[in-house]
Amino acid sequence: MKYKFTSVAVLAASLVTTSVAAKELVMGTGGPTGNYFGMGNDISEYCADDVTNYDLSIANSGGSVDNLLGITNKKYALGMVQEDVLNFHAKRSPKQVNKNRIKVLVGLHEEAVHLLIPKNYKPKGKDSGGMWNKWFGNSDKKASKFELSMLKGQTVGSWGGSMVSAQALSYFFNLNLSVAETSNNVNDVSMPLILVGGAPYSVVDEYLKSGKWTLAALDYDDISQTAGFYSKQNVNYQIGGKVQSVQTVGVRALLVGKSFRKKTRNASMTELATCIYANVADLADDPNTNPNWASVYDYIEDEGQSDWSYFPLDEEKLEEYE
């Protein structure tokens, strides 16, 4: 009888433990060797214990689009998404992606938009105004900045998450681009490429060193008037044996989460956002974390904030970290 009584007691305790077990909070990141996955694990290392009633789980994913769609179909509770991808889907699918359903926890690092043009590229259709000839002219006449309107109606190549960035450019600037999925091949000079990545981006460096491609300078002042979520960037690459600075635009990675109308359902997101802000200096200084945290720290120190921000920072809890 004693043995039976002990078994029943253990079973009862097990049932109680199961009933109060924490729920899983799954974060979509990216591939296992990418920045998103690394930064997701850094967040888990620093902040998992600060999220009450939830176990924070970091998942490999297909990147920005997979993460965003995963939040809308309940695969993920939160995920990392490029800002241009978020805005693109908000415009295309406003019922699924809007300020009431998805909110920003924190702005992360920036990635640069690289527009690579094959040397002596022959644009499809009429070269209105001779802009292409001007851009490909000699060094004295060559236009210093590429005008996006020159891409109108062209086919551009891309791959991975950069394809959605190319589609977003086409959408916001009415370029009517045909975005073709291609591969990393410096010898394929049939079309321009749009690639988004941290600069210097090793793939872009490989293309430039082949001598077959030109990195187009993009005019931030002009672009930002139409799409304010792009940021101003200068990227440095060795071109023709010299390190050159090329102006372009960047897009910020964002950590976004599913939002609920009931405030208590958003408590875990508030806790996570607060923890990241409170620990960003240590994340930036820690030699074992992703290098992009230095960029995040600079962004927060400059009081950078996204217009989509929802989760308020709890000032009283921030003081507890000091």
C-alpha cells in the first residue's frame, strides 16, 4: 500500500507540474550560420530568464519573409525581419501585416543595398534621355549617382531574401522590374543584380574584383523622399586597386512580434524588449556575441526608434538593471 500511495503522489505532482509548465515563445531567425540566428541566440543567452511564463526558443528559418509569414500563421511568436520587407508586405497584405497585429520590439543592425551593374550593360528598351550612356561614359562625364528610374522595365537578378528587397524597390518606386532568381556567378553579365547584406559583403567584393561589374552609387536624398524607411549608408570596397567609398541606402533588421489587443498577452514581449535595451551595451562588448550588436548599441544610443514601435519600455524595470 505504501508503494501505491507513493506512486499516486508522484503522479499527482507530475500533473501539477505539467499544468503550470511554461509555454514556448518561438523566434524565427535565419540560417544556422547567419547573423539573425547568431543574434537570436545572443538574445536567448541574455534574456531568456527575464521572460516570465514562457520558454524562449530560437529557430532556424528561411529569413525575413519566412519569419513574417510565420508570425501571421502562428509558426513563430516573433522573428527578425528587414524593414523594407515589412513595409512591402504591409502595403501588399494590409489585413495580415499592420500595426495592430505586428509590432516592433527593437531595431537591430543595418544592411546595405548593393546595386551591381555589368560593365557595358545594354538596357532593354529605349535609353530615354541617354542616361545609361551618360552613366557608362568616361570618368569626366560619368554620372556620380545612379538614378533608379534607369532600371524601369529591366530584368534584375537576385537570390535569397534579397529578391524581396528587389521587389520592394520595384514596388515603392514604380519600376516594373522583373526580378529573376539567379546564382552567385560573376561571369553572368546578362542583367544587373540587387543584393542586400552587411558591408563589406564578401559576395559583392568577389564581383568587383572580377573587373566585370560596377557598384552603382544610390542617391539617398532622392530615395528617402519616396520611402523614408531606407537609411543613408556609405560602403567601402577595393575597386581598381584602391579603397573607394560608395554611397548607397541601407535597410534595418527589426525584431518584431505578434501583438494582441489584450495588454496582458503582450507582457512577454514587453519583458523581452526591456531586457534587450537594458543589456545592449554588454551585448555589444561581449566578445562571444555577434559583432552587429555594436551597430545596435549605436542605434539605441542615438535614440533611434521605429514608427512601428509598440512595446513600451518599463522605466522602473530598466532602473533595476543599472
